[in-house]
Amino acid sequence: LNLLAAQKSKSLAAFLPAAFYLNTGISLLDKTSWVDQYNLSLQLFSACAEAEFCTGHFDEMNKKLQEVFSNARCLDDELYAFFTLTSSLMAQGKSYEASEAGLLVLSQLGEAFPRHSDMKSIIVVEFAKVKSLCEGKTNGEILALKAMDDGHKIAAMRLMYFLAHSSFLGCHDMYALIVLRMVQTSMNHGICDESAFGFCALGIVMGCMFKDTDGGRRFGQLALHFLKIKETNKCFSGVITVVYTYLHPNYHHYRESLEPLEKAYESGMINGDVAMAMSAAAQICFHEFQCGEELAKVETTTTKYMKLMMAHKQENFCKFLLPYSQAIRNLMGYSDDPENLIGELMDQEELLKEVLKSKHMRVAAVIYYIRSWLAYMFGNYEIASKMMKERQAISLFAVPPSLSCAFIFTEGLISFAMSHEFGEEKWSVLAYKSVEEFKIFALHAPSNCEQKLLLLQAESAFLEGEYYTAALRYDDAINTASKNGFIQDHAIACER
């Protein structure tokens, strides 16, 4: 009865009551329960470990996991506990440990991964295998593949789903290999829930590693079609988060991602996929920030999700949002030093030191970007250019298009400002380069990028002394920003 009550609570994302019911059920077991009531004991301890993880009680989770690992009769019975262990290690910022534990289990499931110094060559070979498997097949033919029926392959796919998320933040080459293996396994052994994630994640690999954005878009759409034909899907949160963070914004307005990402958050919480739910939450906040929502609304959204992240011990996602949240407060007049990320929420130097030490380079890049943006807004172009250089020194894998656009646009404006002020050729070269790069973004997603391109082109004309053309471009940027709903771009264009 306690197990059934816990299952009902979990379906409502009520993990605290679920943990209570499961712990109550465990307390009713006798000392010989692992012998006399093996299946019930396995279910109670495995489910309780997951519930404790979802509520951020890692010590209690580890106790329950140890019970499972000490008493499980075979690898199959340990798998659910391994899924929880992998997710919890990632939540605690232990991506390397998560990958090591997961890869060990995958090898026991018949899915060993190479450990080689030349990982790039292996990725090229594995990608060629994927292309060969998919070549000539329509989306309909892929979706019509038989259902996967090999229990170990299904378990391997589930584990690869978790490992893809952890390796994305750590070892990008391993992420690519995991995603390629997920697609290969699906094409060779049939499709399962995790296949949808493999297909959309392949879209990231194709776009970032092989510069095939259109091909990536195709597999993102394939993943969405997969969700439509399945009544339920454990990977709904992961699929939607990937598609509407990395693929859909390449072609469509950022605002179109907000509602799907909210659904991804809700689904992740209901299914216990807390890490992916928090990833969706972070992207909701970032997309609101970038697409021109009122600052008060963005602050409310960001504060709400940061509290949830802390409650579920998902501090890494919270760190990602801190620079945005502090910048919003600065612009709303809540800081004595609006040019810097120093205030009630954070101190830029302390957070930067912390994330550089733990190698959370995405957070470091965001800090430098936000600082450069604020410095530019307040006319401190030297500090802006310094932060810009620091940001450019960080190499990131799979940057969402919304963030890539923000980087290039801000750094283009800074370069034009520095060229105006100091007349150095290096700044004009960087400025013109940003214009050319932005033309590609504007070609694919004019609703996101057209006004930014016009503003950069206005700055270019102004730098060249073509004042009449510059004035026309500024007016065009103002009108287009208003049409597309980007009030921050409208404000910058009006000020210029």
C-alpha cells in the first residue's frame, strides 16, 4: 500500500510524500525481507533512492542505493538504482564520476565505449556509420521501425540518456559518441522512448561538429514526430529541451520556445527527470531575458526557478542563472554599482573564481558576456572589450543559437565602439567580422536577428562616414525591433 501511495505521489511530482510513504514501507520490512520478500524490497529501496534524490537528500539516497547494490541478485535488478546514481552524481557536479560509473555498466550491457587519444577520428567513423544507417530512409520509415525488445539494449539506451546529459557538460567527444551509439542502437535493434532523444541530440552533433544545421533540423523534427505518435514518453523533457533550446531557435522566434520549455519542465518533474527539468527551467529564464520580455516578469520567473533549483539541490543550474538575475536587478535600479555583477545575489569575482576552479566554463562565459554587455550599456567600452576578450578565450561546445547571437551581437557593438574611440584596425576587423557572421543568423531566423543585423550595419555605415545610410539603418533597426518584439534592441537602436 505504501508503495502504491508513493507511485501516485510521484506521478504528481510530490516527491516528499513519496519518500515518506516509501520510508514507511521500508520500516515495515523485517530483517529477512531481502530473502522472503525480495521483489517488494527491491522496489521499495530503488524507488525510495530515486525519491530522496529528487528531494535533494543525497545521504539518504546513498543509504538506499547501498542496500540495493548489496542485495540485488543480478545486474538487471541493479539498473534502476544505477540510473539514480548517475543522475545524482551529475546533480552534485560530479560529471566525471557519473560518466565513469555509467560507462562501466554500459560495458556490462554490451555497449563498451572506446578510450582513445584520437576521439575526433572515432567520432567521424561513428558518424559515417549513422549516415549509412539513415541514408535513403524517410522520417516515416524510421518511425515505423520495430519496437526495441531486447531488455539489455533498452536499459543501455536509458543509461545513455542520462550519460549524454552529464557528458554534455564535461566531455563533449564522449557526448557525441554516446548520441551516435543511441542512434545506431535504435536503427539496428528498434526504437524505444530514448530513441527520440538520440535523434534530436544527433541534431546538435550534426550542427556543431559537422556544420549541417539543416540536417540537424531534420532530426529534431523527427524526434518531435516520435513524441506525437507515443502516448507517453519518459524522455519528453529531454527531447523538448534539446529541440527548443538548440534546434528550433535557429529558424523560429525565441518566444516560440517558451511554452514547450515550460511543458518540458513539468514533464521532467513528474517523471523524476529533475536535471532535465531544471535545464528546461534555466532555458525558460534565458529565453525570456533574450526575447525582450519586461524585466519585472523575467525577474519573477528567474527567482521562482532559482528557488526550485536550490530546493532540489541543483546548484549548477542556479549558478548559470545568477549573472542574468543580478543583471536584471542592476537594470531595475536595485544595485549601487549597475555596471558590475555585485549585489544581493552574487559577487562577480567570487562566483567567477568558483566556476573556474570547478571548470564550469559555460557559467564563466556567461559572466564575461553579461559583464561586457553591462559595461557597453553604461559606456565603459574598455572594460567591455576586456570582458569580451575573456569570453572569446573560452571554447564552448553546442552553444544555443540564442546565446551565440547574443555573444556576436554584443561583441560586434563593442568592437565598433572601440574602433570609433581608438581607431585601431584590429577593432574594425572584428566589427566587420561580426556583421558577416550575423548575416547567416539573420538569413535563417530573421524574426530573432534582423534588427540586430540592421543595427550592426548602421554602426558599420557610421564608422565609414556614411551618415545618411547609417541613419536609414538605425531607423530600420528601430522599426524591425519593434515589429519582432525585442524592446532591448529597440532601446539600443534609439539611443544610437
